Amino acid sequence: MLKEAGKRIGHLYPKAPLPSGDKAPVIAWIWSRTVTCPNPACGAAAPLIRSFSISTKSAKEVWARPIPEGKGVRFEIARGNGAPETGTVCRTGATCLVCASPIPLDYVRSQGKAQRLGAQLVAIVAEGQRERVYLPASEKHVRAAAVPRPDDVPTTEIPNNPRYLTAPNYGLTHHSDLFTNRQLTALTTFSDLVMEARARVLADGGEPAYADAVATYLGFVVDRLADYSSALCSWHSSRDIVRNTFARQALPMIWDYAEVNPFSSSSGNVQGAIDWVAEVIERVPAGPPGTASQVDATALPSAATPVVVSTDPPYYDNIGYADLADFFYVWLRRSIGGLYSDLFATVLTPKVAELVADPYRSGGKESAKHKFELGFSDAFQKLQRAADPAVPMTIFYAFKQAGTAGGDGLVSTGWETMLQGLLNGGLAITGTWPLRTELSNRPRGQASNALASSVVIVCRPRCVTAAVIDRKGFIAELKAKLPTALRELQEGLIAPVDLAQAASPVPA
């Protein structure tokens, strides 16, 4: 597949000339979006750039030096100290590098919605003998990227939810808008080659099931490539690599984006995506066949025997995963949708039955809260009836959300709603086990009070004859038992941010 793609579109990714006279494969092109300066006396194409730094490695700093020229700005490659501390974009707007006029954020948004944002090549990152080589933009590489938009691209619309989908605020309203024309050309090419590879397996005498498996895994490769091949990817200056689209669970607007070369031997390439999928396949443990079904938790098929329930449920007012999954779904549907017509029957992922307290989808916060609580309790009532009473139910929880301050202090709305939903579902919480699962180096975990570990909530059906305790008695029990329990948790190296969740068993 990689070889055939190189024949079809390899010419769109020219090598870059090095100072030595040799040529080297490009790793990434760093682009900046531009907007016309609103100052009538200027009207320059103003770069919207988050940071001028390209590499911040100690003693090897590289940055793009802006040089205003006429109605625009060109960039030189500078080394050492001296990079401006901030770019041209901030939360309230931008600044024109030509005339220093402020550019309001509302103006940038209006220009984006009118499809008047441009793009300017800032720098080129190429493969060197022992390290990255940073080169200034060239007209040849600008022309190489100026390809027509392919016809057969996903034209599906991105939902309007500014909490974690901010790109539509700037005119990127469809999934195809999240990619440059060259990226769309590459992704459609690789997507087409998935089914061509399947046909090749069949032509070579392979079994249909094997051909389907090959196509499925190649479809995953295309999806992983899409994650590293959108105009929402940024350049990681401290590591000198491309940061993928979903560095966090959102589709934010990225002003200076990195466009990878899928044929390079470095960050974000196709071979890396293939190796990633292959490594997963190789490491999947051998075992008896399993069955996975995509069904509503409130409409579980009846089982001949009681089942063991272990689940990671949706979190109150958290990320709308269905909205974000559309980014991958549209490409997977294009690549292998014909093999799984039941799973890809809809143009976008089904969202009506998704259990999430989304005010934009439910018509307000109160309506969203009510819908979530009802659905959550209903699901666990049905799970409790299907579960084997001899085996505890386990629920994984790894979400920290602070709500509003109440009479007793700060309330974690997500955690409180989760516990109340379990109790309403007829369950008693008998234990909470902290489980270290979250990466400390993930963007969400860096410089934030993110959970250091997940919490496994252990539940059993609540006994109908369980005693009832009043508030006074409950507080007395807490005062008697909590100090000792907290000491045990601290001695067990439980992170401070996890203590509240780890100390939450509710006795039956």
C-alpha cells in the first residue's frame, strides 16, 4: 500500500535542499494561518502564530524570525536565544506584525466564517544525518502544497459545541475543512488503497475472512494517519516532533499547524502507523474467542446465566465522545464501511442514545442533568438485575470535575452524580480501589490537577433489610473511622488528588 501510494502522490512531497547542496526528505511543513489586517492603511496578510519557537532544546534553540515586507511577513530561521516570548495570537485576538494594530478575536472569527483565512509557510523541518534540519520556506514547497481539493472527501458537518469543538467558530464547519487539500489527497488515496489491498489478497487466493481482516487493520492505519495529518496538528518544539490532532479530547483551533510528510521516516509517517497497528496485533494475548456487541446498556439481550459486570461508564457533563469520534468514523466508514454495513449504517456516529449531560444537545443544563441521571440509574438497574449476585460489580472511574460550592464546601458534580446513580440503581458501594492508569506526561496531566489514577468502584446489590442511619449517626461513624482509613491510604502511596474518591465507600 505504501509503495503504491508513493507512485500516485509521492511527487506532492518534494525533498528540501540542504545548505550542503544535498537534498533531504521533509518531516513537516510548519504553516501559520493568516488574516487580512483590519487597519485600512495596512491590509497586510497578518500571520496568526502561537509561538515563533521551532526547537527549544538546550543549546540548540531554533526559531522563526518575522521580517515585515510590504503587505506581508516573511520568516527567517534564527538560532540561539532571542525568540519573542509570545506569538501574535492571544485569547482576545491578535496583533499585526506589519503595523502593530490589534486584531480583535471577533474579527478573526468573522473572517474565518467568511472563508477569508489564508495560510503561509513559515518553516520546513527536514531529516538530517544526526538531527533535524530547519529551513526557511521556499516557493517550490508552497506550490507543491497547492493541489486541488479531491472530490470524494467526507463532507459531514461538525456539531456546534464550543466547549470542545472550537474549530467551527472559525469557519471549519465540516470534517473535510480540518485538512489541507494535500492532506485530503493523501488520506483519500490511502483510503482507496485499503479495499484495493483486500482485492489483491483475494486475487492471490486468500480467504475472504483473511482479506477482510487485512482491510480492517489497514483501515485503522488510515485512521491513525488522519490523527497526524490534519491542519489541527501542532509542532512540539521541545521534542521536535508533530503533535497529533487529539493531543487532548477536543478539536481546538490551531493557528500554526504542522503538516507531516507521510512518506518520511520520522514523526507521523505512514510506516509508523502501520508499525503501531502491527505491534498491537502482535501483543494481543492468545485466548478463547470473545464477542463484542454494540448495544444500548438499557436494552441488554437476556443471558442464559448471570453475567459478570465490569464497566467504564460515561461521566456526567464530560466530553461528548460521539462528536469527537466522528473525526475517525468518517474515514473508517470511507475505508471499510462496506465490510461492516451494520456498524456504519449512519453517516455519522449515532448520538441520540449517548448518555452525556450535554446542554447543547439537550436544550439546557437542567434538562441535560435530568436526562443523564435518569439514564444512568436506568442502566445500572438493568445491569444489576443481569449481574451474578455472587460476583461484585466493578466500575472504573477516572474523571475529576469540580462543581459549584455548596453549604458543605466544594462539590464534585460528576463524582456525586455517579455515586447517586449507583445508589438509585439499587447498588451499595462496598469499596473504592485506586488504580494507577493515567499517563503523567499526557497534555491533560501536565501542569494540571488531573487524576493520577483511576478509581475502581466495587458494588453489590443493596440488601433490602439494610439498616438506615441518620445524618448524626453517619457523621459519628465518619469521625470514628475516617482518620485511620486515611492514614492507611496515605501509607499506600495514594496521591492527594485521589484521596477523596478512594475514601468513598458507602456501606450497605
